[in-house]
Amino acid sequence: MRTQEAKNECGRVQAFSCALLVAMAMSGSAQAGQPEVDGPNLQPGLIYEGYNIGEELTRLPRLIPGQKPNTARIVSTVNFLGAEDGNNFKPLIDKLFNRVYGFMKIRRTGNVIFRLKCDDGGILFVDGEMIVNNDGKHDSQGVDGVLSLRRGVHEIRIEHFDGEGEDSLILEWQPPGAKAFQIAPAGLFFHDGDVDLSTEVGLKKVEKINPTEGFSREEAVEYAIELGVQYLLSEEARSIGPAEGRHRLGHPAVETYALIVSGVSAGHPQILANFAYLDRFLKSDPHTYALACTIMAYDAAIAQLEQDRILMNPQGDPADWLGNVNLARSHYKQIGDIGKLLLNNQNPGGGWRYAPREGGGDISCTQFAVLGLAAASKRGFKVPFKTWEEVAGFISRMQIDSGPATSKRVRLEKIAERADSKKAGAPGSRKAGRRGGTTIAPEEVPSQVPIAGVGEVLSRRYGYTGPQKTNDGVRSWNRTCAGVSSLAIIDHLVGARFDIEVRKKLAKASRDGCGWMMENWAPFGCYYGIYSLEKVGDTGGIRLFNGIDWYHEAVDWLLEKQEPRGNWTSTSMWGENERTTTALALLVLNRATSYLTRNPADRIIATGQQRREGSADRLWVYMEEFDRSIFVPQLLRTLRYRPQKKIMEFFARVCSSYPEYWRPELVEPLLRLRVSCDDKQMAAIIQDLLDFVCGVDLGSDKNYREWLRMWVRAKEIGDMEDLYAHAELLDIYSAAADSGPLKAATVRSALRVNSREILPLLLEDLLSPVAEIRVVAARGVDGLFVDPAPFFDWALEVSELQEAAAMLKRWALEQSKKVSSE
């Protein structure tokens, strides 16, 4: 394997770990346990280290190990303002990487809010978990993180970098019972008195971090979602929405919707606070956008409950839970109440504006009304057919009458068999079908809806409050997407009730709208434009626009634009800010609009064996007992945000089906699940899984992470065919002790680099009390030589085993002499 390919593969070995590094600050109920402190000589204060890196950065780098800092000393607090603190200590200079670390003695169990203020970027870790992400190049700003800490000793580490200009690094906290933030006090912090504080001059070496290097696209999406959720939750902890103005309800509504779709529990304290805020004001201020997004948020909350029940009962029929009102009666009621308000906002011409009876209608507000009413209809809310007729007529009047013909075509997704209900008509079921895709496809139209047609396609855009005579760039794009997606939803819900000639006309309007989109492909003018594209793609069941995979192109653009803190910077579009653009990006990455037509569990469970290219294949684990494939990263995200015993038991079954060679990469996510788990039964399951993956109980998190480090390194040596690492492989093999999986990985790499130095260790392990290790040793001995080894029965009784081992040892020594003589 080429060196770069090996590095990429080794980098993505930790994909689950990296994607979950940020999850603790998002869970809301995360609880850090007391770490293993190996008897340090605890002394007051924290250790500060400053490394002169001599270059501008835009995000925190990775410090190359083995370098001494330029500056090191003990500090009582983290309160560095500009060039000096209260002791005239001057730690912050331009182009410096700073690290502050040690321990905290927490004297009262409870929720602690940390606030890290810095210029430029900084990250706070507690017990190895990222609690505050304030990374990136920026002026002084504070970011909060909440953590439930038990009484006792906890590790703390802050990493910070400073570019040119102003600089600061301040850690504040609000402990249990406190009413306001204060500088985290000196009496809180301690350090290991035996730590070396020596320094040396000179510039230090760092690596610029690309967090998703080597990741598949699916893994990079998971990582981006985790970061985006953390950003939104930290911002909402400061304020739910604008204090006043047209967006005071719309913004928190779309943010709440995005967070729930991203997996944050609908029972999370912040989500509950958001819903309470919206429910309080919506009746007195029934803004169309806010009403629609709140309905979609409640719908997503119900879908979340449905998904969890399906995961808890993987062999059951999803129809037992899909549409089951008993799962969330209050949510259904809220949808009904808000649905009435949304219906009341419709104007006589069939469209919607921002406020009730504001007059006329615009296609932007109208599309959100359609989305909201579709979600409400899915939950049993009765939308009069006349409403759909009027809105279809309104949208049709927004389109120009004619346009040039186009040869470009869309291609639909295959109506794939999924893990859906066998009962007819269930949302997302095979019998219910996916009619949303049939009204806008000029080719490959499913035969059950032949009226969609395959005729000529024109390029016809939509306008805002009427036909738009001139192309208005990104605005025309957004409006055309609004028209196409709205007509697709209407057809999906009630298309069969329209007169056939009317339905043909609406189908043609949708096809021609797609024609204009393909002729004027410009989805990346703003985040609203990308969300508009997602709505068309997912409501219409479209896979390709004129050969363009719209979702892959949108994902790649979003991944490139995400900031280190997890946000997406707002564009100049009216109504956008960094919170709303982040919410819109999360909706696209999660394909949120597909919730209207698909089983919510489809994101995790798929019928049959899913095949992917290369390393991404193992993200989908095939479970033969169910004939279903499980998307592991999203299942892990579900457990992080919504830990439940039955889902954990299901995950244990998934782990047993995970490719044996790759199981060690589950160690880090399992450790992080354990940190946030308060349930003793779930903790026991996690411990059993760790023992299963590692082959032995290693005790502390520190030991498990060292085990994982050795596994990654052993695999790297083999993948890179490092012929100079024989001694390192021997050390790893010896350190593996009774861990069969780690020894197996080490032997595989030893064989790849033809390391016969490992032979004495293998011969010794032929008599190991661990059967798995005897098998690994025997196979290793056989693999070192060209001639086949004599059969070694690892299951023999002790007396016979010794004889068999002695015979294999004699054969191996003879082979060694033979090789030496050659």
C-alpha cells in the first residue's frame, strides 16, 4: 500500500471517535465520571505551557510530540488579558500555541456551566471530552458548555492559539447553585507536582488539522452534524431567539427543527425550553414561517420516538409505531392547534404571506405553509382538499407561461425496498409508494402514475408574487425550487384527487421548473438556496439533475464552508444569520424533508445487505438474523443523544456483526458512551462490549485508549509496510498480554513486513491459557514460512497441548534454519 493511502486509512480508523469527540457538549445530560489519577503529587494551580509556532493559523493545530515549550509555569487561574495577567505574567504573544492543564477538585455534584472566552481560538476538555468549542480565528468571544460533574477530581485541559493582534484567554464558570458567572477560582485547580517544567528556545512544529482527512463522505457528514449541533446548542443556551422583530419566532422554530432532525432528544432541556417559548407566543404572533417550522419540529419529535421504538423492536413491524398517537399525544395536539393557525393564514388567492390575512401571497411563505401542512396532514390533521386546490392554483400562477425547450433531464431514485411496514398505506411503506418523485420526472416514471408524462420539457422559472419576467439569479433559483417542491408535495398527498387534466398541467409545471433549474444550475448562492434544492430532491425523489448528484454536490460544498466552531457563516440573503444558516445546513445534511415521505428508521435500518465502496462499506453492518443493514454512525449518534437500554442491547448485537478486523475502532465510541451513561445496566452492557472487542477487561479508560493506540500503530506498520518497525511490533505484541485481538493485529502486520523476530513470542503463546491467543500464535507461526506447518489442535487438553506445541516448535526451528541457509 502506498504511504499516503495507508495514512488516509489509518486516519479514518478513528472516524467514529473523531465524529463523537464533540458530542459531550451537545448531549445536555452528559456526566463525566471521576478519572483514574495515578497518585499524582497534587499541588495548587494549573500548568501553563506556551509554544512559539511563528505562523498564522485559522484553527487549533496539533502539536508534534516530544517538544519542550518556550514558556512553562504554574498559574493560579486562567485569566490572561492581553499581554499580562494579575501577576504581570505575559503568556500571550502573537503566533503562539498555549496549553493549560491539570485537575479540578469538584466539591459538589451537579451541573456546571463553563464559559471559555478567547481571542483567537480555544477548546476546553474535561476528562478528555470536549466541553466548549471556541475554535477558529476570531475576536474575543465567549462560548458556554454544560456538564454534570460528580464530586471528586477531574482532569482539565485548555488548548488555545493566538494570531496577530489582540489576545485573551479566560475561563469562567457557574457551579451548582450559583446565579452568575465568575472567574474559575484558584482553589479549584491543582496539578501534578512531579511534572517537568523545563523549556527550550526555538520555533515549535505543529500539524495543521483537517479533522475529516481520510473520512468517507458519510463519516464527514456525521462529524459536521455533531459540530453544527454543538454550535447551535451553545448559542441557544445564551438566548432562544431575537427579542423582537419578524424573526423572533421563525429563527428558534427552524433551529429547533434542525436540532431534533439531527438527533438531539426532543426531551433535551434546550428543546423543551424552545417549544415552551414557541407555544407561548405563536397564538399572539402567528408568523407563517414560525408556524410551519414548529409543526415540522413536532413532527420530527414524533418521528424520533417512532425511530427509537423501531430500534427497540428490530424484528417487529414498524407499522405498530408509525402513526401511533399514543407515543406523543401532546405533540399531536400541538400540531393540530398550530395547523389551524396556519390554515387561517391562507389568503383568498391561495397563497400565504408572513402574517394572517396580510393580503396576496408569496411563493416563499407559501412553500413553508405547504411543508407545515404536509407534516400536519401526515399526523392526521385534516387539511381541506379545497386548500390544496387553491395553493396549487396559486403556485401555478407564479410560473412564466413559456420558455425555451431543454434536453436536460432528471433521474429518479430507485424505489428501493426498505425496512418498512408490510401493512398497506403506512407512511414510507412499500405499498404506500413514493409518489412524490413521479410528478416531476420527465423520464423513468413509475407505471402506476402514467399521467406524469415523458413529453417536452421547457425551462420555466417561478416568481415571488407573480411570474418573473427576468432571471433574478439566486432569488429566481429559490423561488423555482419553492414552486417545484410544493407541487411535488401536493401531488404526493392528494394528487389522485385532482382531475386528470389538472394533474397533467401541474406535472408539466413541475417538470418545466426542473428544466429551468438544470439550465440555470446555481444552488450555492446562499444556504436557503441549498435547502431549496434539498426540498426539491427529496420531495421529488430525484437522484440526478442532468447527471449531477445533487446531494453529494451540496454535501461537499457544505463541508468545505463549515467553520471550526461548527457554524456556517451567513450570506447576504435577507433573514439569514449564522444560527439560521447553520440550521439550514443541518437540515440539508440530514435530508430533513425526506421525513415527509419516508419511514424515520430508514436512516439507520435498510432491508438487505448494503454495499459501499472501500472503507465506507463497514459503516453499514449487515445483520443476517434480520436481513437488514444498520448504519452504525447514526445508531451511535442516537445512543449518545437518547441512551436507552433496549437500543443499547440492539447495538450490542450490531457489534457482534461488525467486521472482526475493524472492531477495535469501536473502543473510543464505547468509552464515550460509558462516560455519559448513568444507568447501571447500560454501563454493564458497554463494559461487556469493551471486553468483547479487546478480549480482556482493561479497567480504566486510560488503559483502553492505550490499547487502541497500540492497535492503530500495529495496523499502521502493516499498512505502510514499515520495514524498520520490527522492534516496535515486538513491544506491542508483548504489551498485548492476554488480548487476542491486539495480538492478532500485531501478527498480521508482522507477516506483512516479514518480521521473523516475532517467532519466539509466538512459540511461547502456543501454550497460552487463552484459546484465542493459541490460535493467533499457531497461524502466525504457519504464516512466517512458505512450507505448510503441521496441524496444531489448539483445543487439546493441557498434557496433549504441550506435545503438539513442542512438535510445532521443532518444525518452526527447522524452517528457520532452512531459511537462514538459503
